[in-house]
Amino acid sequence: MPDHVTFHDLTQTTTIPEALLQRTESDLSVFLKRVTPIIERVRTEGDAALRHFAQAFDQVTDPQMSIKATPEEFDAAFTSIEPDVLDAIKYGIDNIRRFHEAQKPQDNWMIEVRPGIWAGDRNVPIDSVACYVPRGKGCFPSVVNMTTIPGKVAGVPRLVIVTPPSPDGTVDAGTLVAARLIGVEDVYKCGGAQAVAAVAFGTETVPACAKIVGPGSPYVVAAKRLLSDWIDPGIPAGPSESIILTDDSVDPVLAALDLIIESEHGPDSSAWLVTSSRRVAEGVIAALPAHWAEMDEKRAGFSRAVLGGKHGGVILTKDFRAAVAFTNAYAPEHLEILTTDPMADLGRIRNAGEVLLGTASPVTLCNYVLGPNAVLPTNRAARTHSPLSVHDFMKRMSFARVSPEAYPEAARHAERFARYENFTGHARAVSAARPMPKVEPR
């Protein structure tokens, strides 16, 4: 494949071309049509449909594949994992747990709004959450860490994993190792739209869950959208995307390394270097082929496809202010700021899933081991959504209590509201018709 890199020169305009803000999941119409029959078949056939799609999509050869990973499979995973990989998984688990434990809200809080009027929130875990761990383009124990640890910290009673099987009907060893270390033993061998349908409806083996979290392909995103009346789809987390934002201070060789990180996930990823420096733009384009030559051929091919396509490459802007404006309009999943003063430039950013500051903070570190969650909103959803967190595995219940002494004043104002809005039942409930006990003066 030729080493072509897409380049957009925006130095003569202040208008951001809408086409540059698009991702592969921006138009899901084709995927919505394709997943509809898959969803219906899982709804009506349950486990049989999951085994059928495992053969059709995951090339599973055993038509009687066990859908739930067995204890023996977990045990075998620990014997096959390399010791250094096990150490890395444990290191990541420790950091991610520390971050999310600090993030967990207190169980209850309450204030006295007025004398005798108390109100607050109670935070409780969601009853059941499914964690989607993708498999199609690799193995991702890191996603196990990112999705299940905040659920465990939140105290979710039923936390399960759904992940596509290998052709031999097994689950990736790293996925099982991470799951057991975290304390999740319910792992089900199903992926794609069929996995979303399985945890939405439930099958003979897979339990129905209240919510699903985790990143996935456009097929997974489309299934979540169609099934949102059955299961909470969580934050929009589709194919990977990033922006590397630079001024003239960065080494282009380093910036090119970091541009590759998210582009190697797959051809449906999006990755841009956005800079006000022509030197950096040209240097990054020149540096990319040498990096690709040192990579795994498959991953280099993905990166070339992204950075030479419609959803990736290099963008040169008129000035740094325009580069920041493009970044905020794009609202990337991952953002690296490689500038003279990245901490100061952080204050310019309004829309991004995560922001990595400086040359010692590449996306790779946060994807695996820093602690903040790497399951992030995609497709411009960072304009209104936040990274996956403990809060996504919990819900708030507001509560209030009014003392008999404070009741008369509150009731008087509430009755006036109710009568203005013509809710006579509301009004009568706080009127003289209410047989309240008398409050003896103190």
C-alpha cells in the first residue's frame, strides 16, 4: 500500500469543513438495517441464535460451544498467560481501582434547605450491568479493566462480561485473567449486535441486564440504539478516534508516533494531527512511513488506511487559535496537547473525552495503566457526555423530609403553585383538608 497521508491546508479559511468532523459511525443507517434481523433472531431463539452467529461471524467450529466460560477455562488462562503480561494487568488494575475509588460518591448527602426542611441524594449501584469487551481486531483485557473495575467499586450486584469467542470457542486468556483478578466470573461468549440483544432480552444462559457499557463497532453502536428501550446503552462509545494538537515546539517524529496510536485500531478509526505549524505538519507526514515500517503489518495497514483516508491525516490551520477551534468542534475521544505549555492550553479545551498533557503522556499510557477510564464518548458525543466512571454504574435517588413545624409555610407556597397550574388534587393534599397533627409550641 502506498504511503499516502491525507493533508488539509486550512490556512486560508476560518470555516471548518463539516466533512472533516464526520466519523465512520456518523451515518448508522446501513448498520441499523443489518443488525435488525440479528436482534430479532436472538429475541426469538436465544442461545441457539448466539451459537449460530458465533459460527457465522466468529468462525467458531463447535456448534455446541458453551456460551458461558467455565471455571476450567479461567484456570487454563492463568497457566497460559506470560508472567510479564500478568504483571502489567495487575499494575493497571491497581491504578484504575485507586482512581475510581477516589471518584466514588458518598452514599448519602443532605442539607437543611430551610429550618425543618431536609433534602439530599442517595447513591445506589445499578442492579445489573453488562460490560462489552470487543475482540474482532485484537484482544482487550484493558477493556475488562476499564469497564468492570468501576462497576465493582460502585458495588453493582450483578456484573457480567460479553465478548466474542475465538474460532476454537474459547475466550482470550488475558480477558479471563483480568476478569478473575477483578472478581467477575460471569463471562459470556457472544459479540456484536447479538451480544447486545442477549443482555437486553436475556437468553437461556445469558442474563438480561439493566445497562450495557463498553466500546464497540458500528454494529454494536447500532444495536445499542435499536435496543435502548430494553437496555440502557451507556455512553456512546464507538470506533476509536483522536486528535494530536500541537504548536511549533514538538518534535514531528514524536507527534507522528502518537498520531499512529488510535489509527491502528482499525480502518473505522479516526485520527488527526491538528497544528498551526507547517514545519510540524510536513515533518509528521515525512516521519510516518518509517514508523509504519517497524510495526506489525496488519496494524500498519489499519493506520495507513485511516491516515490516508477521509477520517484521518494532518490538518494545518491558520493559527493556534484556529487549531483549538477545530479541536473543540471535533470533540475527540482522545486528545493529546503537545505544546510549550499544555497545562495552560488545557483551559482552552471545552470538548474532549480525555486530555493528555505533554510529551510524556501519550494515549497509550491512559489506555492501559494511568487510572482514568479509557472508555470514552465518540462521534462528537464529548460535547455532552463524559468518560465512563463509577457514576455510570450508580444512580441517584433524591429524598426529603419536612418537620411538622416547617410544614405550614412550605404547604402554603406549594398550594399556590398547584392552584395556579390547576392541579386541584395536588392543592388539596397540602390544604386545610389535610388532617395534620397539631404542633404544640415549645
